[in-house]
Amino acid sequence: MLKPQVKQLIRETYQAISQSLPDYQVRKEQNYLVAEIAKTLAGEYDPQRRILVAEAGTGIGKSLAYLLGGLAVAQNQNKKLVISTATVTLQEQLINKDLPFFLQHSSLKFTFTLVKGRGRYCCEHKLREHADPQDGQQALWDEKPKKSDIDLIKRLFKAYQEGKWQGDRDTWPMPIADNVWQQIIADKHSCSRALSHHHQCPFHRARDELEKADVLVVNHALLLADTELGGGIILPDPDSCFYVMDEAHHLPSIARDFASANIAINASINWLGKLELLNRKVAQQISGQSTMAPGSEMVSSALSIKQELGHVASFFNANTSLFQNESTYRFAMGELPEPLTVHACAIRDETKTCLKALNKLLSIIAEQLKDGDIKTKVAEPLMADVGSNVQRLENFFQLWFMLAKEPTGKHAPLACWAKRLEQADADIMLAASPIEVGGLLENQLWSRAAGVFLCSATLTALNSFDFFRHQSGLKEQDGTQYLRLRSPFDYDKITLQIPPMQHEPGNDAYDKELCELIPALLAGKQGNLVLFASYWQMRLVAEKIKGKVKAPLLLQGELSRSQMLEQYKSRCDKGETAIMFGTGSLSEGLDLPGHYLTNLIITKLPFAVPTSPVEEAHAEWIESKGGNAFLQITIPEASKKLIQSCGRLVRKENDWGKITILDRRLVTRRYGKGLLDALPPFKRDIQY
């Protein structure tokens, strides 16, 4: 239950924050959201299932709400508050703006930090070794470094010594080239806390800050990486955390990408052949007999894997008709032909043996270094070499574990496919991915977390949470709470227009009709954004109407995003006509408040054709169960994307303007009504 003193603390904090915000307006939606977050995390609804899913429209103030409702309860129950986002932009806003403001003006005392993966930090010991002018350490480089590379290392080390740089790649003012960064990167094998000279490495110091911090800001990928390892490896244990999943609509797709794996056959054969050289290298550097048995086992297993991979390559060489005119072949229902299944099982088993032997070699090297039997300058490059092979073999094993899995009728099959790579050696890539990740999220996160708040401006599709619930592994009546809060904005200031059109998308005359309509729909001396279904369509229309429009057309892809926006906003600020053409990728995350956007034109409903093997496999699975993939996947996804697209024009309370959709299917098809009803209550001008 939510304790009276916690309620009082939230009220006091809310009052202090609201008085500190300029032009703050009390919003009942935000107040309600704060209360629901606090009650859910305190276990008031279900002490065993403290999960709240909330769709909160633009302008409600989600970040302030979850800090108000989540932090007080977290501190009262001695939990950490982990805020996970999908984008760097939101992370930066939280770390640089929202959290410092909240800390300064609230009565709550807390510390916060941004959590990054190990690969974003340098290793102090490696940095020192490479920057030392007495021996240069050029032998440690993979290839002979340029003078500019060495100079950069020295500048990095000098700044680090002087406390002007903390060893974080993202905070160096200029991009650090990959070939330089790889020499000083903190990897989990050679930059180990067990080694005394690595205690103060930036990554380990960052982890110390993590232990002390009350609020951790992470991204979805890092959070999923931790949960896949069992939780409590990178981040604190799930049962000691309250999670806030902001931008939660991205979570299922990120989880699916994270759980996928792929390898190239010939490239893997070449790499496995190098393990024999690695074994010789280890034997030369490590004294005694301790490495002989695991080294021999590693080489033997690698040879067996290479032979099996050769059989797999032969299968595809003998079955070139699988690809026909396509570069990709997907195995129907995730079922491999019997010869490939046999080889997949053999490769999985041999890889497990090889991985065990490699890990044994790694632990032997680490022990000898710890005991002083081997010098640091010898051991660390060796550990990094063996360690990188361990990581590569772990990824390799993940694919073959998936490919060797027998499909069952109970669960959705994996998407499995082969792709012909356009390279000189005509390699074949094999890949596998789950098509549904709900079970993974339930097992690794929802069932283990102390509490979870999932939020976004677009979590419903067709006015229902069903689609998101299925994607994310949440079940009806499982104790999860749901909340939908409309934006407090005045939608009467925005008109949704659907003008009469003669043709539907797909008709050859549709693009010609777009070219005729768009010039007349563009508003003079206003900010205009036109969203197209494809780059091809965007360029076609731009080429045809160029002479009919007086203002310059800013096309996505012709300039960098920042350059395009800078030119566009500059014209808006001068009161000139500004026109930006873009594709679906601009329908989310583009912030153009006020006069920067008053005229939005959407050319076509955002129906995604299932073109990737994963999407095709998902549609196939639904159809095999008697379902309708168009109604169950395509329409709900289009509903979310259409809401996001329309949301480009609604960023601030006083925003106004017009949204025009040039797709008559909203009116002529049965599904159109559902798509329209799911949109905010704009003033409508449907000209049919």
C-alpha cells in the first residue's frame, strides 16, 4: 500500500516543482498519472504484479510524472529507479535537463547517472601503454599506426591525466576513429577488475557510480543485454529495481533484433582456421602443460566445425535454385531441410565443446597473470585475443542453437533464412530470429522486476492495447494495469482534411495525381512537411513539381538531417515558405513546434509490406493458424504509425494548423473507420 508519508512527500515535491516551472499549468491528466504510477509500484493494485502500461499523449509531461510518482516510492522501498529509453535524445534530455531540474527543485535527495556499455569506455592501462613515449607500444597495434593516430592517443592520455576527460568515448569533442578506439577499448577479458592495475579504469569507476546512484538512465538494448545474461550483471538485480520503460513502443522490436543471430559460412571457416594459430601463440607464451589439453580440444572442435560448415556450403552450392532471382531464401515455418538440421545439431554440439575449451584457456592466462607467472605486456594482448574469439564463438553458438531447435506447434517458429552475399568469394549468410518475443520479455523481465511502468504516446492500436500486449508478452487479467490519457491540447485548432481523390495508391495514375494536388496544398509563408511512402515517390514528385513551387524543396537524403532542419527552420524564422519532403523515418522523433510546422501532408497510409524474412515468417505463422496477417499486424502497425505521423504537428499547447491525408482508403475501405477513430479528435474536413 502507498504509505501516508509517501503520499505527502509526493504532494510536497509536486508543489515545489510546479512553483519552479515557468508558466506551469496544472494538468489533471498528469496528476492522475503520478498517482497511478505510485499506487502500482507500491503494490496497491497487485503486490505480485506491479506493472502499469500507460499511453500518455504529447503534453501530459510523462518524464515529470514518472519522476514524481516513481522516485518517492523507490526510495521508500529501497529500490533503484531504472529509466530505459529507445533514443539518445531522450537520455540526454533526462541527464542534462529533467533530472538536474528535479534534483534542484524537489525535496527529494538522490543521485543519478547515465549507464553505458563497456565498449563506450577506454581502459586506463591500455591508454597508458599506448601513450608512453618511452616504448611507443607500436607492437600492440593491429596494424602500423599513423602519426596522427599516435598523436591522438597522447592527447587523450594527457586530457585523462589532467582530469579533463573521463575516458568516455562519447564525451571527447571529436569522433575517435574505430582503429584508434579498438586499441584502448575496455574489453571484459583483458580489462578485468580482478587485475589490480585495472581497478581505476573508467568503466570500473563508472560501475562504482552505478552502485551509489539512486536513478540509472539506460537504453533498451543495454537493459535487454543484462536481462539476457540473467540480470544483475551489468545493472542491479531486477528484483531490486523499479523500471520505467519510456518510448516503450520500441521495446518488442528491439528485443527481437537483440535475440537474432547470423553468420557468414566462408568467413566463419576462415576464422575457425585461425584458432590453430591462436593455440600455438598461447603455448609459446604460457609456460607449463596447463594449456595443452584445452588447446588441443579447441583445435579439434574447430576442425570438426569447419568440416560441418563445408557440408553446409556444399548444400547451398548444390541448391542454387533456392535463390532464383532473389538474394534471400527463407525456410518456410522455420523448418530446415533434413541435411541442414543434421549439420546444425553437430555444429551446435561441437561449438559448445570449443567454447568450453576457449574459456578454460582464458581462465588459465588470467590466473597466471594474477600469480605473477606471466608479464602484463604479454598477458593482456593474449587475453584480448582469446577473449574476442570467445565472444565471436558465443554469437556463433547462438545461431546454431536456434537453427538446431525443433519447431513445435505450440509456440511461434523462428524465422530462419539464407542470404547470398554479393562478394568476391560468393559467401552465404545464415540467420535466425524469433518472430515473437513476448515469452522472452515475460521470463527475463516482467516476472522478475520489483515493478515496471511502461509509457509512450503511442501504445494503443485501433484504440486498444491488445496489439502491444501480445507483442510484449503481457496477458489479459494477469494483474497488469492499463491507462490511456489523451493529450490536454486543444485539437479544435487542428483540421484533418481528406480531399477527394480519383485514384488509390497502387494505381499508376496515383503518383500523377499527387503531383497535381501537392503544389496547391502547400501553404505560403508557413512550415510545410510532406511525408511520402518511399524515397522513390518523394523524388518523383519533387522532380515533377519543382517548377510549380516558388520556395526551395528540402529533400531528406540530399542534406544531413541537421543541415536540412537548420535551413528549414531558418526560413520559418524569417516568415518565408519552408517546404520539407521526407519519408516515414521523419514521422517519429521530429520536433517542429509552433510556427515550424503548421501544414502537414501525408501522401499515403503507412502500410508496411512484409519484406523482411522476420515479417514474412510472422505473417506466415498467423495465416497458418487461420488468422489474417493484414488485420492482425498490418492494420494495427499502420494505426500506430499514422498517429505518430499526425503527432508531428502537435508538439506544444498552442500549436495549430492542418493535416491533409491523400489516401482515399481512409473513407472507401472498411478498415478506414478504425484508423480514423484512433486518431486524436481533430476538427474534420472529409470531402467525400
